[in-house]
Amino acid sequence: MKPRIIVIGSSAGGLQALKIIFSLFKNDFSIPIIVVQHISPHSDNYITTYLDKICKIKVKEANEKEIIEDGTIYFAPPNFHLLLEENFTFSLSTEERVNFARPSIDVLFETAAFAYGNNVVGIILTGANFDGAAGLKTIKKYGGTTIVQDPKTAEVDTMPSSAIRESKVDHILSLEEIAKLLISLNKE
Amino acid sequence: MNNLDIKNQATINIEVILLLEAIFQKYGYDFRDYSKAHIKRRILHRMSTSRFSTISEMQHKVLNDEAFFEQILKDFSINVTEMFRDPSFYLKFREDIIPILKTYPFIKIWHAGCSTGEEVYSMAIILKEEGIYDRCQIYATDFNQVVIQKAKEGIYPINKVKEFTYNYQKAGGINSFSDYYTAKYESAILNTDLKKNIVFADHNLVTDKVFAEVHLLVCRNVLIYFNKQLQDKVIRLFNESIIPGGYLCLGSKESLRFSDSFHHFDTIDDDEKIYKRKLHFKR
Ligand SMILES: C[S@@+](CC[C@H](N)C(=O)[O-])C[C@H]1O[C@@H](n2cnc3c(N)ncnc32)[C@H](O)[C@@H]1O
């Protein structure tokens, strides 16, 4: 079954990792992808501008109430949590940091699980903290598919390792293998 | 496998709707049109920290224990705020709006959803520095009485002062931020003369009517918690509350562009979300 939504969490080393995965996609990649990359609250739109330039599919920052479209990669804006609604729109929140992070991966992943259950694929990549582990567990609990970057291949292995410790994940893969798996899911 | 099956999820959604209905019937707070993802997440977290196994079980407690309801109210209303949040907004406000306000003999301002007051005091400081504070009547409202009480006090943890000072400077402050507070133990106590023209009050944007007719309405980071229909409804209320030619300021990620009332406003600054109610609205 083709998943309806892919959520990705990344932190230290994330931009490089995301770039490797996304640059392997052709323009027929239609499953919407939502990313929380930890960033400074004051950062500009450098990441989305850069990735949009080098990727074959559209990359942009998520707006509140924006309708999620196929073939698009959305990034959480700095200093806001990004939440997924059941009707394929986004909400934002300024609530306290979760795991020292805003945006937090756990917040995105939990709301993705609540809204899309077994139609979600959740992915944890490189990072130096524990954000995302609880969220990935929730995705699994709601029947979604979970993927973690093989800690051996991660620039910083803390985040993938803690995700693997927290729950039994479906796939532990290198970045290239993650891209390959997503491409095959996109064809289902 | 302990996967929550689809039937289970449908049940949870029904329980969420019933809980919000129960809260509305019993306490009059209407969360039925808040962002569903936000509310559901808050409910499920409260359920697990308070060790209920279902939302229905928790609903019984909400209905019969007012203190527990207060806790839920706190969960739903996100009160996180800071002084001069988004300094670039205050800078723009100083440059573009203050000169116009200076031409008014009397200025009425409404801060809706002011939380613990940091935003209102930030504005008060700017109005003072620009020499028009004494001509202003400021209303500051929130639907959460606990935060309104804190706002009235104007006392903040001393460890926030560093961030406030940084923001103040970036917001174009012309004095030293330390001119505006006295440090005492672990607290920064804001000068009482900042409060002189501020009235703090309880007001619910969802269930209450127009609070005042104002020249400037500031409502930042409140609409993001509402669904589209509720946003439209509240913006209609704003439209009725702002005198023609008056200003509306929203949070950095909130836009009028997709609202039903967009044609009633001119965009003064798209990035800082500053709008002006049209003088004459022609269809
Ligand atoms: C995130 S705070 C924003 C504080 C401040 N305006 C700022 O931008 O920093 C949101 C505030 O909106 C208030 N609020 C939420 N729903 C409301 C309603 N229906 N009526 C009035 N205030 C509401 C909450 O209690 C909370 O204090």
C-alpha cells in the first residue's frame, strides 16, 4: 500500500543526509514529505531555498493551514512546532520546547500518527539528541512504518541509536537504501 | 501486535468530540473549533500523565472536578510568550505605524490573547519612548484568568531578562532595558508607570462579543490554534472592533491573505503581518 505521508526528523548533520536522500528522487516522486530539521530559532530560509534548487521536486517551508500537496517536501519553520491535521493541512504551535527543540520531531511524528495511522512512514536520521524516539514509537503503535538511519552510517549516531533503543523499528538502513525503499513505496 | 486499529482510532476521535462538547456545556469554554491536531495531542498527553486508560474515563473527571478542568484549560491554552518577541515586528511598527498614531489625539489599543503580559508591556515601552503613551488607552485581554493575573503583576523571572534585553535592542529600543525594571531576588519587576493606562480583562475571542472599538488591535500567535472557520469568525470580530483606517497586527506566521475578510484590509507589511482596515469598503 502506498503511504499517504512521509515524516522525517533530523538534527546535527541533517542537511547533508537529507540532500543525499532527496537528490535521488525523480520528479515522479509524489508522496508528500514533511521534515523537522533542528535549526536555530533565528535562522532564515537557507535550507529550503538550497534544497529546492538542487532537487527535482518542490521544497518549501510549511505555512499554517496550507494544503499539503503531492510531490512536495515541506520543512517546519524555525521556532514553531509543526503539527499535521487530518484534512491534509498544517498547524503551527509556539508551545514549550519538547526535548529542547522547537520545532520538535516528536510533535510532528505524534500528530502524523494520530491523523494518518498506518498510512505514515516515519524516518529518523543523524542527530546529537533524543528527539524523535518517542514519536517514532507512536507511529509504530498506530500501525505506521518506521525507518532509522543505520547509526554506523550517521554523522552523529545519538539520535538514530536512541530511536532504535526506544522501539522495534521496521528498517535500519543507509541513506541510499532509505531513498531506494521510499522510491519503491512511491511506486506501489 | 498492539497496533491501534482503525476502529479504535475512530473511537478516539468520537471521544475527543464528546469531551470538547462536555467542556463547553459544563464550563462554557468552546474548544470545538480549535486545531484538532493540537487539542488531540494535548488530550492524549494529559490522559497518559494522569493515568487514565480512555478519554471517556477522563471526561468523568473533567466534569466532576473543577481543579482538573483548570489543568486541562492550561493544557489547551499555550501561554508561551516573551518581551519583544519577533523584534523585527516592533522595529517595523515603530517605523511605519507610530508616525501615524502620533497624529491621533487619543489612541485606543487592544491586545487580544495577551497571555502573561510581556507583549503589552513591550508595546507600552515603545509608546513611552515615542512620547504618546499618555494619549493611549490599552486593553489587554485573555481567556485564561491565571495568566491575566500574572500580566497584572508584571513580574518576570530574572533569568528571562537577558533574552528580553537582546530583543529590546533588536526592536530599536532607544534606552537601556534596565531602565524599565527593578531586580529583586529572582524577579524583574516592571515599572508601575508602564501599567498606568493598561486595563487587563478576561475576554474569550470565541464566545464573547466585541470588547472595544480600537485604532490598533494586536493579536499575535493566537489564531494559529484555531481551525480555518474559527479564524474567519474571529477575524470578522476584529473587523468590527477596528475603526475604519485602524490597524491589525498578527503573529509572524499568521496571515490575513486566506481569510474571508481579506478584502476589508490593506496589507501594510506582508512579512510583519501588519494590516489596515479599509476606510470605505466597496464591493
Ligand atoms: C501563544 S500565546 C500568545 C501570547 C502573545 N500574544 C505573544 O504572541 O507572545 C496565546 C494566548 O492566547 C490565549 N487564548 C487562546 N484561546 C483564546 C480565546 N479563545 N480567547 C482569548 N484568548 C485565547 C491563550 O490563553 C494564550 O495566552
